[in-house]
Amino acid sequence: MIFWKYQGIGNDFIVLNGIDEDLEIDNILCKRMCDRHFGIGADGVLYVLPGKDGSDITMRIINADGSEAEMCGNGIRCVAKFAYDFGKIDGKRFTINTLRGNLTADVTVENDKVRTVTIDMGAPILEAPGKTNIESLETTTINTAAGPVKGFCISMGNPHFVTFDRLTDEKIDTLGPILESHRVFPKKTNVEFATVDDEGKIHIRVYERGAAWTLACGTGACATTTAAALNGMVPFDEPVDVELPGGWLRVTVDKDLRYVRMEGPATFVYAGDYEE
């Protein structure tokens, strides 16, 4: 099976071409391929499929543990680069169907190759444990064996718990897996440990649902910037620099929460043939 390896600021993926080949989504195979010791190694597998519901192409993502995610911000940028660079779409603006719906991609091209991608990630959804589509951001306190943590629940099509609590690296290492699978999140959640510096830049460590610690999370950057804007830490309607362990993204949150835009790079690493 031919595959392509991509990464978006360190969040790495195996891309499979289901446009030219008839591919069935195989969660067990994806788990094997993502194994960093016995497989290719990746945070997840991206299936690029024919468009549906009026979109140009479709993306499905399977996490390293074999579970399916509703969305992936770094992954969708890699899919956009693959689709443009290999001529699967026409034009520099196109739509990608995800389990969150159709999202619009705009690509910046140099020497006929995509360098950066801007995605309209849609409207953020404010949540709290047991409640969705609430009208205003609520503080949620999660009680754990390692102590209470205050944060905010925001969905970008997939769930996030964002905390700005000042925590040591050791405490963060302990809390990541605890919060991801805490009983208040029956479907688990992505966890963002964030700080905002004096220049208004956001810095995040991410424990991803289904992938553990990763170098980056695009939807996490969007959820965190939304929480920061709603708390008056960063401005609305202006690009905010967001640093993750693997690099930087720029995120813009609409004041009326109609959309969040994410801009960042996508990089081709290598291609290969995986023998099942």
C-alpha cells in the first residue's frame, strides 16, 4: 500500500489516497501503521477520499490508538497540501468534508507547492460537562487525585478542555492523561495547558485524545485562542501567534464566534510502500 508521510508543526500523519484507490477505513490497520516501533509511526492516519455533500474532497482521521476523531486541524492542512500538490483539486480555494461538516481551505503556493494553508475551522461551540451550545463561556473545575483544575470546555467539532492554571511541568505531565479520560468526559477530551505572555502570544502543551502527548494540535490552538479571547487575554478579529512544542500557528477568532481561522504550514516528509 502506497502511503505519504506529512507533518504539521510536528503533528505527523500517514496519508492514504482513497481518491484513486478503493480504500476501506481499517482502524486496526491504522493502529499498526502508527506504531512507532513496529510500523511507520504517526499520530494518526488521514484518508483522502472523494468529495461528498458538495465538497471537493473528504478527510477522515484515525488516531494512533485506532479511534476516529471528528476533526484535526494540523491534519486538514496536510490533506489540503496533498490534494493541491498532487492535482486532486482545482484552484487554491476548495472545500474539505469532515465529520464536522464542509470546511474551506486556502493555500499559499511557492514553486508550484503548497507552503502554508489557512482553514476556516467554523464556529467554536461553547460547552460544559453535560451541556452543549451554551450561550457564554463557563468555568469548569475538574477534581482529580492530583488536585483541582479550572478550565473551559470548547468544541471545534472535537472536544477540548483548556486550562490557564499556572502548573509545573511535572504537574502537567501527571494531569494530561488524567484529564483526557476523566469521568466528566464520557467520550474523553483533548487537553490544552496554556499560558499567555506579556506580548499576547499563547503557549500550549497538548495531551491529545487518542494520541497522548503530541507536538501540536490545530483544533487545540483554535479552542485555546477562543477561550483566551473570551477571557480578554487576546484580541478578537486579529491573528494571534500560538506556540506549540512543534512550532507556531496563527489563529483569528471572530468576535461574534461565527468562525475561527487557523493558518500554518504543512510539510511532505517522504513516501513509501507499506506491506501488510
